[in-house]
Amino acid sequence: MQLSPGNLIHHEIIGLETEVVDSSNFSQIGIKGKVIDETKNTLSIQLEKGLTKIIAKSHTHFLFNLPTGRRYLPGSRIQVKVDGTLLLSQPENRIQTKFKKSIRRRIDL
């Protein structure tokens, strides 16, 4: 199954570019980088400077940049806003979980 906005929460998100767009911790808003690790409750994001920030999934909204698969258009990306509570589980279990349609509607395209 190819990565798309509708099935992002069922895929591996390590390696995707992301940005924190909303959080209960205001100092985390605006953090951009690549997801390098994921646990049940946190994402580790590597910043451009080489620093690593650990961000809680709960009470946070992430904007993921998905590759379009068009290698000749490197700037073309699909941006998907995801509520971090949808990602709250162990990555290996979340990939196998089926979500109700009402939960999938909380993903903004």
C-alpha cells in the first residue's frame, strides 16, 4: 500500500519531514525537521542544525510533508495535518490497527 494522506496513520512515519503547527507547549510550535525515531508517546525530530528534539504526541498537531512520487518535480509535496492523539500507540501496533471513519476525518488534507 502506497503512502497517501488517507492512510498516513497506518504507515511508518520515520524519515518524513514534519513541523509542529499546534501544541499545548508553545515553545514547540514551529519546530521543523525529519522524524528519526518514534515511541508510543513521542516523536524524535532532527532539526536542520543537527539537534534532536523529542516532542510529545498528545496535545500536538503535526504537519507532515509527503513525497508525491514524482522525482522530476522535487518541490512538489503533499502536506497533511495530523492530530498527534491519532499516533498515540506503539508504531508496530498502530500500523496494524484499523480506525473508524470518524477518526480518519480528523486528518486535514
